[in-house]
Amino acid sequence: MSGNAQKPVGSTAPTTGTIDTSNIQGDIISQIPKKAQALFFYQIKDVQGFKQALAKFIPFIATETSVAKGRNDIAQHKNSGASGLLNLKFTTVSFSSKGLVKLGVKDDINDASFTAGQLADAQSLGDKGTTQNNVFEPDWLFPFKHDIHGLFSICGPSVQIVQLELLAVLAHFHCTIREVYKVVGSVRPGAEDGHEHFGFNDGISNPALDGLSVGNPGDDTVDPGVVLLGRPGDNQPGTTTPVQRPSWAKDGTFLAFRLLNQLVPEFNNFLAANALKTSDPSVSGSDLLGARLVGRWKSGAPIMLTPTKDDPALGANTQKRNDFDYDLLSQVKCPFAAHIRKTYPRNDLGDESNDDPHRIIRRGIAFGPEVTPLEKASQKTHFDRGLLFVSLQANLQQGFQFLQKNWANNANFAFGKPQQPGIDAIIGQVVSGNDNVGVRSLSGTNPADATASLSLGTTEWIVPKGGEYFFVPSISALKGTIAA
Ligand code: N7H
């Protein structure tokens, strides 16, 4: 018996009181240290058996407190000069809307996108597919077109260790669940550690949460309710009126997962074919174009601070690499449609607090093999690789969806610029019915002629292969409602 259905909806007036970090799952406030991550998507077959197994499993779930301890242990291990990586594993759990229903949780958590699921959003996100009898079917992998109830995420120091840990978790839940899809991501080898498959340093910029985490200069601190439900800032769009949430939902967050394949040889081929002229012979024209599409050089150094040449020391400098603003009316340093400018426009929106409701915490990891010599030579992708994209936010429509639909896919955003910005060259998708139909282009890529538009061709280098929205509950919600 779930019991939760009797709990009053809307009893979570946001409070600023202390937040118990041992009640919040890991990876939300501070990032879980990881070299590899297994994501296991499943359906629940035996509800009562699952609830019993989940109740016993709660002490093994990573919390903000256990992650902080883990980070501390890792720092001590490094400082002691010891070799190798500590064998620390962190497991978190989350549920789709269908999963919560299956478990008998009947309260409306009050997020229409979560309730509908990502499959229902695929077309409006711009994912490609076919329509038959008025029903759109995205070109996703088969498992993501069917019900997914839950997700286990296991982070650890190696692929082997997370795979072994996953086996232990599955043994615990035994036949109460059925696998839908499994994928293991890992950091790329050697100097590419921390870089996604196009070669760019990733995971550099995330907002800090007021009272819970401290950001680096330029990170911007947002209200905790931008990420945690039921906390100050978890407001109805454009208002200061709190969203009504069931009390058990407090201190949980929504997780948007996207399985994003990346066509690396094709992307590199485009950069080489459209290489820009550079003033410095040591800078390659294709590297400059790549940097202008992303807004950062491969090292992570922002082009606003170093527009003509990469500066690896700046890319590694946590105190400086996020500390910049954009030139409001000029693309000379950075195109209006550069990926990081589209997804966090900073002063492009006027007061930077206007960005706050649309900030997300990103926790992705790369998956798939390195590009093979054959793929490089043929300039064609033969093996699946890409990003296991994860974003955390208290409001899916204001967070992940807003960034993808209203900003990245919208050729007119940011508004009021002297040239039409165009779409985000990295993640922008042409959506039929939008005013960007058929236009895969952006302006401002050429610093010498910011008015010129660059056609990106018809191949989108990021190919969505599936996804779902999940709710990451607090520990008390797991104990009192979900496993109860
Ligand atoms: Fe992006 N890339 O390699 O080009 N992203 N992203 N992203 N992204 C960022 O700041 C990338 C995707 C955001 O605060 C960097 O950490 C790739 C989606 C946001 O200034 C790089 C994929 C969405 C930021 C990439 C991908 C976003 C950001 C710079 C898919 C949301 C922070 C490093 C395969 C809908 C912006 C960093 C800021 C940064 C890349 C997906 C959003 C290098 C390859 C789907 C908010």
C-alpha cells in the first residue's frame, strides 16, 4: 500500500531553512567523481517485491553527504601520493512518471512534460522520425519507444568496476525488474579525459545553488529551487508564485536523459572544408571554426577572452574560464549562436538573473569507442559514440526543453541582434512548423565578416537516439512514499 495518495498536494511552501544534504541524492548539488558510469533502464515487474528490495537498498544510495565524503577521501588519497584510483562506487535511483504510477504514487507532481514522458516531446524537440496516421515516431532506438519505469545510475573509477557493481545491484533487485536498455559511458583516454567526442573540454560551466554550493567566478548562483523541488525559486514560469508540489517531492529534481550519438568524422570534415582564415599560422582554421561554433576552444578557454588563439592555461583555470560577458551587438569575438551563448546567454538577456529559471546542472559522460583510422579516412561514422546527456532541473519546460526548443532550435534567438543569429550549430535541430524550417545555418562564424551566414548542410552531427524524463527523489521520499 503506497499511502502517499492521501498526502496533501501543495503542502510544500518553499522554505529557506537548512537543507539536510544527507536527504538529497548525490550528483545534484556536487558532481559524483567518476571515470565510468553505467545507466540501466528497466521496467518493474513485481511491484511489492521491488518496493521491498528498494527499501533495503536505500542505505546504499549515494547522497550529497556521501559524495562529499568520497571527494574528500579522493583528495586525501591523491595528497598522500598513493597510486591508482580509490574503489568508490555511487549509485543513484530515479523514476519515470510511468514508474511512479506503477509504484502506486498517485499525486500529481505538477510537471506536464514529466507526466507525458519524453517520447511525447520528441517531435517538438526537433528529433527526426516519421509520421503515420498522425502519429509521430522518432528515429530512436526501440527500447526508448516503450515504457521505462526506472533508472539506476552507477558511477565509479573504471568500466569494469561499474559493471560489477551493476551486477550486484541487479542481483539485489533480482526478478522484480526487467532490463529495457543498458549503456556504459566512460571518460575518454589520456589527454582527452573530460573532453567529449568532438574534442571539447566539457562539464566546465554549471550554476551554483544558493546556500548549498559555491561557484567559481562567473558561474552565477541561482536559487536552490531552480534545481530542487519545493525550495525557494521553484516557481511558476515568470512569477514568484511557488509551483504546488506534493510534500514528498521536496528536495527531488527532474532528470532529462538524452542518448545523443555524435558524428565525429563528419563534424571534423565540415570544419576542415569550411576552415576559416587565421592571422596566426600556428592556429588551424578548422580549430578556429570549431571554437566559434561552440564558444570555447577545445581546452575550454572561452573565445570571448581569447578570440584568435586557444589558451590551454586559461582553459584549465577555474577562476577565470567562466568569468566573461558577451558583446551585446557584436559577433566579432563570439557568434550569437555559439553553443554556450545559446544555452546560457548571460548578459544577452539583460540582467543575468533573467537566465536563472533556465539554468540546468549538466552531468553527462561520453560513450562509445574512439574514432578508428578507417572512420577517419572514410570521414564516415561506423560505430556509435556520443554523449549520455543528463540535465537536472526543477522544471523541465523551463530547463532542458526551453534550452533545446526556445533557444538552440530558434534561429531568431537571442532577439534584438543586428543579424539573425541562426540555430545552435552543435545541438540546434530544424523543426518543421517553426520559422527556422529548412534553415540549418548561423551568422557570425567569420570574425572578418560577421554578417555572412554559414550553411551547416543537411547532416545534423548530433543524432538523438532516445531519452526519457525521470524524477530523482529525496531519501525521505524513497522511504516514506516510493518504497513504502
Ligand atoms: Fe552542451 N560540445 O561539445 O560542443 N556543451 N553539448 N548541451 N551545454 C557545453 O561549459 C555539447 C547539450 C549546455 O554555462 C560545452 O561545460 C555536445 C544539450 C549548457 O556557458 C561543450 C552536446 C544541452 C552549457 C558542449 C551537448 C546543452 C553547455 C562547453 C551533445 C541542452 C553551459 C563546456 C552531444 C539542451 C553553457 C562547458 C555555459 C556547454 C558540447 C548537448 C546545454 C563543449 C557535444 C542537449 C547549458
